[in-house]
Amino acid sequence: MEKILEVQNVKKTFKLSRKQQKIEKTNQKIKVALNGLSFATYKGEIYGLLGPNGAGKTTALRILSTLIKADEGHIEIDGIDVSKNPEEVRRKIGFLTSELKLEDFFTPNYLFDFFSNLHDVPFDIANERKKRLFEKFGIDSFCEVKVANLSTGMKQKVSLVISLVHDPDIIIFDEPTNGLDVLTAKVVTDFLQELRNSGKTIIISTHIFSLVEKICDRVGIIINGRMIVSEKLNELTKEKNLEDVFFDIYKKEVGEE
Amino acid sequence: MRNIWIIIKKEFARFFKDRRMLVALFLPGILIYVVYSFMGDIINSMVTVENNYVYTGYVVNQSNLFKSTLELEKIKINFEEIDESHIEEHKEEIKNREKDIIIVFPKQFDESLKYQNNQSVMNVEIFYNSTKTESSTFYQIGLEILNKIESKITNIFDINAGQNYDLADEKDLSASIISNLLPMLMLMLILSGCIGIAPESIAGEKERGTIATLLVTPLKRRELAIGKIVSISSLALISGLVSFIGVMLSFPKLIARNIDASIYGFKEYFLIFLVIISLTLMAITLMAIVSSFAKSVKEATNYISPFMILMVLLSLSTMITQSAANNVVLYLIPFFNVNQTLYSIFSFDINVTNLIVTVIANVVYTILGIFMLTKMFGNEKIMFSR
Ligand SMILES: Nc1ncnc2c1ncn2[C@@H]1O[C@H](COP(=O)(O)OP(=O)(O)O)[C@@H](O)[C@H]1O
Ligand SMILES: [Mg+2]
């Protein structure tokens, strides 16, 4: 199996403003979000980053997608050093999180073309891809409607499609089904499996056990910014179901502190 | 390069698709035109007499010559003939603005004119009230007609009859009005165009989370910074231009005088444009940097306000000094240099060194600013602070 992504001992701290200290109910000035995170992902699998809220999943995925930088540690994606060559990494990955928004004033059609252009996708290929993806997600019917006038579900579909304009080999989705209605969620999870079957590598974060059990090949359990286990799903769930495995680990981890 | 162009195209498309932004672009110019014209009309109506106004007053020893000349000029009067002895009584009515005028002709005025053998010089008296527009206007009309009558009779030769022979005056007058007001006005218009656009384009995108979507594409931060600066500067320039046209169209009305903008040739307009471009780039870059610290458009506008005051103060300099500074070092001061240079161009007093220093200094500040903005776009604390 070919390693396509390797994360080694990544640390990330945030300085907390007064306001944040109040919200987090702490008087510490620094929040350790990732505390020596390490894991690896292999080509052609769906990797599930599983953890409670605040564990550091989003932070980890933002670092992978070069939006923010790690304080320490080393990350390689498809042989490229993330901190040294972020632009090259961005060409290889498709990143989707709920915080990446689309501009209200444009139509899905315009946005697809715009992002295809930024990714330097040849015109014919972009058009063929647009046709296929719009059809798959039912965007055709509203492809000329401005984003401002779309429902949340429609917007999410468009965001997803936009993150794939360059047909990336590695797809990183932060909580991909969060906030989606069941029908759309199913379309998305089916699509992720389809992508995996066509040889793509997919990394998702989630706190939903059933989602991991349904689609992931490998799972990493992240608690308080550290990777506790990172293993094949069928190995991990040989004796107990995922939920029980998780809570055993969680009790052990949080109890230790 | 290609990516910069893609960003510029998108920014333009975005502004022209957003009705609110279109309003922000063009409204100042339209408002200026409407308000200035309206103000001009009001001011004009205060200093000019309505077309169909009938002048009222008294005349002693009516002159038919005078009367028929008034008729020829289509000036309507309603004068009561009175006796010399009653002049004093009616002066009160002029004083308290009830009537416009009292004209006192010498006895047999018209006849005396025919026989030019007068030993003594005749005197025509016109009593008027300078605080009443109609009264002082008729006084001027009366003087003009009487002068005409007089020169017809004793005319030996004319000098410059019939038209304006003063060639220098209009140009100097226009230039002095323009150079005193326009540099400041242009700076204000450009700056207000900028403040309508920069916060929206930088802080607005941050606020709505759309800039993050750009930051996960292969687009370089520097390309984003340049693309943003170039596109929003162009938009600010368009907005400034619309305002400028608004000013030029309504200005003559405002000051009730014909401003002749054609006194400036291609050279002057080209130089003005050059200076204005350098100004817009610099102002937009500064506002973009300040906006990038803000979490929302509102916050950005607040952050910019103190800078705006500073910029306005620096832009007022020639209003106070009434002449352009000589020391070339002063032309390194942003905004101040633009005001000074515009003044010198408008008053046909261009100092090439100062002009070059101004433009180069502004361009250098812009480039430094773009470097800073690039750093901002790459700085997660600024782009993704909570
Ligand atoms: N920009 C930031 N500033 C301060 N604290 C942050 C920031 N981003 C994340 N954190 C903190 O880091 C921790 C991990 O957050 P996150 O990665 O979003 O967790 P998850 O996605 O697993 O819920 C949380 O305690 C969060 O409050
Ligand atoms: Mg999260």
C-alpha cells in the first residue's frame, strides 16, 4: 500500500484573546489545539478522523490544506512538503469545510468556471466535468441562480462541486454531512465511496460513528489534539463496535489526566 | 500574471452584479450633480431677477427716449410719474424695498439732447436700494441705457464695442477658481470612492468567509493582493471620475459663472490623470491593509476613519497656503503631495521634479503596501482570527 499522506508530530497552539478566554472559560492565554499529532493515510482509502468537539480535527485539516501553518512537525502530501510548497499541495487537494463560503453575487455556473480557471483546468475538460458534476448533484436546475438565492443544502452541493473542479487525487472534507438533510447526506456519502473506488484518497473528519462505520477504511481517534489510535476499521472493530471502542479509549485518555 | 487577471475580472463582475455596490460607485457623482445644481439654482435665484419681473418705481420728467429703449430691450416697467417736489416722500418706499427705483431726469431731457449746445452738464439721478436684487439690477440697466444714449450723441469713436476683448481674464479667473477648489475636491471624491469599495472588498470577503475559498486554490497571496488592488483602484477611479463629471457639470451653476475647462490642454489632463491614478492606488492600498485587520465591513470602516481624517487634512493644504510648496522633500508626503501637485497643474505652474517625485513616491508606497497586503493574506492570525 502506498502512503500518500504522512503527518509527524504536528503541534499547533493558538493565542487566546480576552474574549476567547471568556468563551472557553479559561484564564490560560494559550490553547494547545494539536499536541504532537501523527498519522498516515494510504492511497485509495477513506480515512476517518474521529473525535469529540474541540479535539482538533478542523485544525488538523486546515493545516493539511495549507490554510494555517503548524508550529512544529512535518507533513508530506504525495511527497510534497506542506510547509515548503503549499501552492503545489493546493493543486493536489480538494478541501471542503463549512467555513469556506461562495460569493453571493455569482451563479454556480460562473463560480465553477472561475475556480476551474484558477486551477488552470483546460476549457473542454472543465466543461465536461461541470456537466457531469452538475448532473450528479442536480445543480443543473439552479446553475444560473445567484448563490444568494440558494438554500443551504443547494449551497453545500455547489461548494462540494467547486472543491472538485480540478479533479484532485486527495480530497479533504471537514464534517462532510454536517447540516445536510438526509437525502443530500446520502448523495454525498455515496459519492465519496464512488470517488474512493475510482482511486482517490479521501480524508474526512467527523464525530458521527455510523458515518465512519459505513464508509471509512481506516480510522484515527483524536482526543485533545493527539492521535490515540490510527488503524484499519476492521482491525479496530474486531471485538467491539466502534462506539464502544471509542469510549474505552476516551475513558482511558481523559481519566489519565 | 494569468491569475491576477482572473481575479480582476471576477472583482469587476462582482461589483457590477451587486446593485448595492453599483449604487456606492455612482451615487456620489449623481448626488453631487443634483445637490450642486440645486444649490446653484437657489443661489442664482437670489442674485438674479426673474424674466417676467415688472420693475416698479417713480419717474420725474419722464424721458421718452429712455422709455422706448427699455421697451426695445423688453424690460417691463410700471412707473408712476411724480413731481420733483414729491421725491423725498417716495424715497422711504425704496428704503423699505416696496418699490425698486426713482429716476429723476432734468426738465426737457430729450429735447436738450437734440441741441448739443448745453453749457452745463445735465445730471440724471437714480435712487435705488442695493440690498434688493431687483432694485440694484434696474440701477445697472438704467446706467447702461443712459450710457448708450449718451455715447450715441457724443460718439466720436468706440473702443472694443460689442464683445469681450479680454482674452487673459477668463482663463486666469477659471484657472484660479479651479486650482483653488478642484485639487481638494478631487482628493475628497477619490477618497470617498475608495472608502465605499475597499472595506467591502477586503473585510467583506473575510466576514463572509469567501476569501478562504480563494486561499485553498493554487492562487498565490501576492497575485490576490495585486488583483484586488488593481481592480478596486480601477473601480474607485471610475467612481471618482463619475463624481468629477458631476462636479464639472454642476460647478458653473454653483458659482454662476462659466468655468472654462478647455483652458487645459492634453498635457494638463494627462498629468492630472497620472497623479490621480497614483493617488487612487495609494489610498486603496492603505485602506485595503487597514481593512484586512478588521473582521467586518463595519469594523473596517471604523478603522479607516482616523486615516480618512488625516488624509483629508493633508489634502486641504493648498486651500490654506494658496500656493504650491517649493521644497521637493515635502512631495514625499502622501496626499499632501497630490494636493500640491494638482494645484500646480491647475494653475499652469508645473514643477517637473516635484511632479515626478509625487508620482514615484506614491507608486513606491503602493508597491510597499502590496508587499504588506501579501503578508496579511498569508497571515493566519489576520485571515482566520476568531
Ligand atoms: N483560531 C483559533 N483561535 C483560538 N483557538 C482556536 C482557534 N481555532 C481552534 N481553536 C481551538 O482549538 C481547539 C480545537 O479546535 P478544532 O480544531 O476546531 O476542533 P474540532 O474541529 O475537533 O471540533 C478548540 O479548543 C478551539 O477552541
Ligand atoms: Mg471542527
